[in-house]
Amino acid sequence: MPLISLIAPPGRLDPSLVMSLQSAFGATGDALWLSPDEAVEFPVLAHPDNLDEVRGSLRDMAVDVNVIDTANRRKTLLIADMDSTMINQECIDELAAEAGVGDRVAGITARAMNGELDFEDAIIERVGLLRDLPVSIIDHVLATRITYAAGGETLVKTMKANGAYAALVSGGFTQFTEKVADALGFDETRANTLIEAEGKLTGKVGRPILGQAAKVDALKELAPDPTSAIAVGDGANDLGMIRAAGMGVALHAKPVVAEAAPIKINFGDLTALLFLQGYTRDEFL
């Protein structure tokens, strides 16, 4: 039997709204609050036909509405994108800003993440514009430009404490993913590599280039039963793993991704992924 999940920023979920939605969706049982005024769920007989309509009506209230399958609900693999998912930036855009080509690269990134450009072609073009940047600029960008997405460390720690494995799988670069993975507690990371020589970036990226297919391959390798995985990302190159996972989440995603993903979190932070799995706020680490 499916559940309706309602998640909002802390203090924003009105109990009277929940009662109205129970009636609108034809709830078959009581509401279970996972966190007061923040996250609640209730059972329904079937996937509702009016889900998109209700989502639209709740947009101004900052409430995320999703339908959750209760089978195998707590996942044993977290597979996550890095840029604009576990961190708030796109690393290549931040490097490009230091190189004086920020606007040009950011435009290419935005189009690639919305599925308008071939990912591999876009990464080759953007990395080429970083040629001759000193390698030391990477540590500078990490220290001054990169911030961690809200709830990420809690998500990783809580899932790992409950027996899950965490993999950071990025179309970005190992020079960033290794630091981010270490800071947030991921078990492993897979990403592309910026080629370096004589203390500078060469403008080349290591081959093969990790894109959408490689993320799906990583999921299947780490979770032979995909229903045991939760995948999260925001860009077009994340869609494959989002669709393949037992619980695929588009987090603050580009329009093409949000439209296609089975689960959408537009207002909550990364702890929403714990609520989706049935964790209560008291269980968070």
C-alpha cells in the first residue's frame, strides 16, 4: 500500500493542511508525524491521479508531496551526485570564475545539466577553457567558494549508522570529490580527473569520461538489487541512476530532471531523503 509523504521546511507544515490532504487523497489510515510541523505521511489505496494538481496548489506553501512505495523502504545504498546536490556549487564553474571565463562556462554547464547539450562534449569544451590554471587554485576554490548542502552530513551519517553504504558518483572531478567525500563521510567516490602537468591544468580530462551511463553502472555494481538503493541528483546526467534506483530523488533539480523523476524535493534539504525512507527526526545523527 503506498504512502503520501509531505515534507516542508521546519515549522511550515500545518496540521490542518494535512487533514485536508488526507481527505483529498482518500487516506486509509491515520497520519504519522516523522517530525512535528515538518514531515508526515499517511497511507492511501493507490497512486492518486491528482498528484500533480496538488503539488501545484502547494507550491507557495513550500510543501513537497510524493508517493512512496513501502516495500524495501530503508535503503542500503546511497548514491549521490556532488555538484549542486551534496555541495551548493558547480566546481567547474567556480574554477572558470578564477580563470576569468566564468560566464562562458556557467552557460555551458546550465545547458548540459538541463539536457540541452551532450555531456561529454560539454565537459571537454569547459575543461579546455581551464588550460594553464595553476593546480593550487583547486585548494583555493575548495576553501573559499565551495559550501556543503544543508542536511548532507546528517543524511550520510544516519544511513551509514543503519548499515548503508554511501557512494559519491559525480561527473565532476576527483580533485574535488575526494575532499567532499572525506568531509561528509562517503565510503567511496567516482568521478572524472583533471589532467595536471608541471603544476598546471592541461585543459584535458582523463578518459573514459564518467557521465550518465557510468552513474547507472555504478549503481548496478554497488546494488545488484536496485530497489535497495536511493539515488539523488539534480542534472540531466543523473536521470539514469534516478530512474534505476528503488527510490530516485530529484533534489532542487533542473526542469527536465524534475519533470521526469519519480520523487521530487523542491523545498526540503537533504534530510528529506531520510523522511522519505521513514526515519523520524529523533533518529537523525
